[in-house]
Amino acid sequence: MMPFTKGPAPLRGSVVGVTASLVGFLFLVEITSGILQGYYVPLIPDLVKHLGIHDADFNWFEASQLLLSAIVVPFLAKLGDMYGHKRILLASTVLTAGATWWLAFAGDFWSFLAAWALQGFYVVWLPLEVALIFDRGRRTNTGASQTRRAAGLLVVALEAGAIIGALSAGRIFAALGENVTLTLFLPAIAVTLVFFAILFGVPESEPSTGRSLDPIGFMMLTFGLLLITSGLTFLRLNGPETWWVWALIVIGVASFIPFGKFELKQKDPAIDLRVLRQPNMWPVQLTAGLIGISLLGAQAPLATYAGTDRSNGYGLGLDASDISTLIGAYLISMIVGALLFPLVSKWTTPRIALIIATFLMAVGYLAFIPFHLETWQVFTNMAIAGIGSGALVGALPAAAAAAAPLGQTGIAAGLTNTTKTIGGSFASATFGVVLLMGAATAATSTAASLFGYMLVWTICGVGALVAGILLFFVPKLAFADVAPADEIAVVEPV
């Protein structure tokens, strides 16, 4: 009996070892992603001076990157499913590195805008990483649980990188004699180095054979996303009284009707709507959009509220250093949430863990309505919401990958990013408008109204609450590890 009990061990150990190594190298990738997201924020006032633009003009950089990410992620994710996720991860890293080096040398608004937008290719990294990890774990029938654990570690790396970037940027800028170009070399070097980490340390996934790209479907999808996200951007910049902004959004939404009819006729569609309408998939995608409202839209209002002078009767009156500390504490709470999620999933089920995470976000934001006048209250609310947010950042693409058929893990995970981006675009547009409501009654001329902040917190909290309710429609044992026979049954065409 001994030969039979020991026989499989080397194979299983080899696969698990490869997965651990894979996660280690992808950990470096997400640290770099976090650095890109945190490094430039403290430098914004100096970048504005360097480019000779106004503070408000910087909104165009954020808008252009959100626009690009919403459009390219589904396309690149499917290319990963077709040709190998590592190959597309390398290609997106090359594009990101090129754009990051371009940023360092860009000296005018338009050049910087183009480079900043192209740098947004890094947003596809996490979905591709989730697909790579799931591909390795699938071979031991533990793809779902391994992906949850690994995704939690990747979120830890992401938030740690953001903290590193935010804390180091100002100090590096000062150490280099406030030389903008030299200061921007650092993230470019980081992205360049991580390319080699992927090249030599990350094994390729098994690409799907016999797949087609469906270029017409992707063009129709791009058209709709472009209209919606650009409409939301112009809504924030031009205001809700601009009629053509609403026309863009309405046309964009309406364009998905012919898109859906076309896709249902395709043998290998750009977006498989038959998969999306399954009960273990559509609540996850909608949840990603709803939590994108707070993940991508609430941080700026929270920062401005913390800095609002107390003479208004609200706000914390914190300086930039204290606000940075508050944001750092929020990022740490996200790390805690990312680490706790796989443990809670193991103690209960992945579905229940997702529901708990969304309800934590809801409780955290809705608690701002009665409790917002003291620093400890704001800190507590942000910590509760941060634990839920941190859990969901990695858990949602992992859940989508676990629910997807063979050959569609990349695009399923990527779509959570696209819907999250749309939710964030909606939030940015809406919050920019509501924070101006009643602002004239504030004691200080630059302060937003308390009513505006209340509305922001309510939208975030209710959005998370609705997401939690939607997740009750997911089958009880969804996203769990499956036996080979079960897996085959799941991937049968619907």
C-alpha cells in the first residue's frame, strides 16, 4: 500500500509549490500596481505647477484613465483566455512601462494626458493574475479556495504598495531637489523591473483552443462603454443641466440592446451573456458595480470632509499630514479585510463571506449619517467600511473566475473591473454634483455642504446594502471547490 499512498504526493507538491511561487511573483506585480495608484497623489499640486495647468484640469487625467480601463479590460482579458494570461500580462506591462516613462518626460498637458491614459493598462493586471492562479489551482481541484487565498494576498500587496507610494513620493521629491522628471523615474523603474519578474517567474496558463475574438462584438461593447463613461465624466465636468451629457448616457445604455441580441447569436461571443445570466455570476458582476461607487468614488469626499474647517459646524479640520494618516489607517483596514475573507469563507461559505463584506461596507458608510463630528467616529466608520472593501477587491474577481466556464476565467474576472469602473464613474459624476448642493451656506467658501456629504454616504451605504441583498440570490454552495465531474457539469453550454 505504501507506493500507492506516496505516489501522488510529488505531483501535488509540485503543483502547490508552483502556485506558491506564482503568488510570490504576482505579489511583486501588485505592489507595483499599488505604487502606481499611490505615488502620484501627493505630487498632484507639484504636477499641476510643472504642467502649467489649473487644479481642476487634473480631473481629465483621472477621467481618461477610467475611460481606457473600462474599454480595454474585457478585450485584454479575453485575449488572455485565448492566447495565455501571462502573455497578455507581459504585453500590458510593456504598455504600462512605456506610458510611465513617457509621464516622466511629458512637459505639457496633452502629452501628459495621453501618457496618463495609457498607463491605465495596469488595471488588467489583477484579473489576469486571478485567472493565472485559478488555472494552476484547477489542476488540484482547489482552484476556488486557492484563488480566494491568493487574491487576499494580492490585495495586501496592492494596498501596501499604495501606502509605500503615498509615503515615499513626497520624500523622494524633496530629496531630488523637487525635480519632477527624476521623481517620476521611480515608478517607471518599478514597472520595468516587474516585467522581468513576470517573464522569468510566472508560468503560463493553458490557453483555450478553437476560440475567436468576435471583433464586431467588442466594437459594439466599446461604443456603449465609451458613451456611458464619457457621459458620466462630462456630467461631472459640465453639470447636470447639460442636456447632451444625458443624451450620451442614454444612447450608451440603449446600445446594449442590439449588442445583446448580436452576442446571443454568436458561437463565441465577446461577452457570453448566457454565462452572465447564471445565478452565480450576475449578482457578482452587479455587486462589483455597486461597490465601485464607494471604492472609486468615496475616498475624495472623505478626504475633503476630513479637511473641512470645523467652523462650518461639521468636518474634522485636519491638516494634510493627519488626513494622510487617516487614509493610511483606511488602507490598513482594507488589508485586514483581504486577509480575513478566505478565513471567513472557510468557516462559513464564500457566499456568506461576500454578504458579510458588503454589509460591513453598508454599516460603515451609513454610520456616517449619525456619527461624523468626531475624528474617532470617522476613523471607526472608515475602518468598518475598509474591512468590507478590502475583502471584496480580491474576492469578487476570484468569485467570478470560480463561476466561469473553462476558458472564460480571465474575461469573467475582468468584467468585475469594468463594472466597478462604471460604478466609480457614476459615483465621481454624482458626488461632484451633490457636494455642491447647498455649498453656499457653508461658513468657508471652499467647503461642500453637510447635506451633500450625507447624500454621498447614503448612496455608498445603500449601494453596498443592495449588493448584499443581491448576493442572497447566489446558490448557497457557489464558488466552492468542485470535483472534476462537477466542474465538467458547470461548463456545459447553457
